[in-house]
Amino acid sequence: MDQTGRPAKNGDAPAAAASLGAAGNGEAGDAAAASGAGGAVVRRPAAGDGPALKRRVPGYAHDLKLLQIELVKLQRWVQEEDRRLTILFEGRDAAGKGGTIRRFIEHLNPRAMRVVALPKPTADESGQWYFQRYMRQLPNQGEIVFFDRSWYNRAVVEPVNGFCTADEYERFMRQVPEFEHMLIEDGVDLVKFWFSISKDVQTARFSSRRTNPLKQWKLSPLDARAQELWDDYTRYKEMMFARTHTSFSPWIIVQANVKEAARLESIRYVLSQFEYPGKADARTSLIPEPNVVTRFHRGVVRID
């Protein structure tokens, strides 16, 4: 963290003393066992453990409330200091992005935050510079904006499904690091999350959407294709990481097979990146669990 309170630009998230053994393996999963703080061995569920739909994190509701209190403090600091905070949530369909955003914003002041989930571009927007419609949604001073998918649609979803040309894709991949560098130079705080799930968990969550009437609005014609094109999504996702992960705008990968763990630890990550008044008085750990939240690096072993 620099003296202005901006996110630290180097190093991974610090290790935590406690572990979440139920964190589960996602796309960016390491081996089934990893060392935690103090040399303790933290066991992760193996791929054969099956979908992690019903796993629970002990003390989840209690910790969530305490973390949401910290988010209120963070938002007040953003308002008082005229900061502009942008948080991107990316990942495969059914990775839990929307549910996590709801936990972030549940107790925030709605006048100082927005959730952006853009539909497909209009005819006019299709003729504009690709980033133009996203620029209109960037935060004003004193505001936090949560993107439920973002300009990174062009990095994965669009090329996999044939929604952009090869030239449009390549132009985006060249321009996006420059675009993000300009945002950060202008004072925008940018956090980029990738929510990572395994194929069997995605299958189970799609099944839940089909049978639960409260979730059927989430169903999309792309759901079936997401399974059929799993390997294509993986290939483009890896190219996205390789070409758009930078020291000033890193990708933060969240193991999201267990929704509760993903929610808590992504909130912890955001809180850990800023020095806001009252942070020292937090009644829960603000250090993200390293088995759940990791900074992208090319040495990570993937299971997808």
C-alpha cells in the first residue's frame, strides 16, 4: 500500500493464519494440499470430492456481517476522499459473481455506489469504440462501481461464441492494458476479480437454475454452450490472463466452488487493499485466505 492509500502494486495477497479447508478446487486450483501460515498443511478437496454446492463455511453469517461493517467504513472513506473505485467481477457462467456483488452492496449507501450489468450493445454502440459504453459507467468522485461482467466480455465470451471478429479481438487485447493504465494514471482504483469454478460445479449450478423457479431468470441460451465449449473458454481465459495481467492492473483469482468462501475472501481482499479510518478496529480478519484468493501467476497449476 502506498502513502495515498492506493492498492499495492506488487506481491501476492498475504497469507492468513487460518485456513478454509472447504475452499475447493476451481480452474486455478493448485495441488490438493498446500502450506498455510506457520507451515501448517491445509487440505483442499480433491477433484473427486464432487460439486461443492452445499458446503458451508463455519461462522459465515457472523463474519459476513463484520466484513460488511468494514465495507461501510470503506465507502465512507471513498466518499470523503473523492476516490473512484471500480471493481470488475469476471468468470464463467454460474461462478457466483452476482451473488457476491449482492453481499458487497447489501448495506452500502445506494447514492454512492452502482452495479453495472450491461446488455448486449445497441446498433449505435456497436459502431462506437469498444470501450466507449463502459467509459460512461465509470465511477464519479466518491463512488464505487461494481461491474457484473465488464469490457472483458471481448476477451473470452465474444470470441468463444463468435460475437466479434479476429481483428476486433486482437485490437481489444492490444488496447486494454493501455486503457486500464490511463484509468489508473487518472486516479481510478481498479480491482479485477476472476471467479474460478470447476466444470462439475458449473454443471450442478446450471441444473439448480433449471429446477429452482427463483433462479430461472438466470437461464441463458449460452449456458449449454458454456459446457460444450468449456475448453475454448479455458483457452481464451488463459490468453486473457497472459496478455492483460499487469503490475498496475493484476488479475485476482477467486476459487469459487464454495460460494460462501468466495464471498468472504473477495470482500477481505478489497478491504486489505486500502487504508481507511477505523480499519484497525475491525473485529474480524481482513487478510484474504490464500487458498481462496490468489494473484495470477503463470506457475499456477490449473485443473480445467
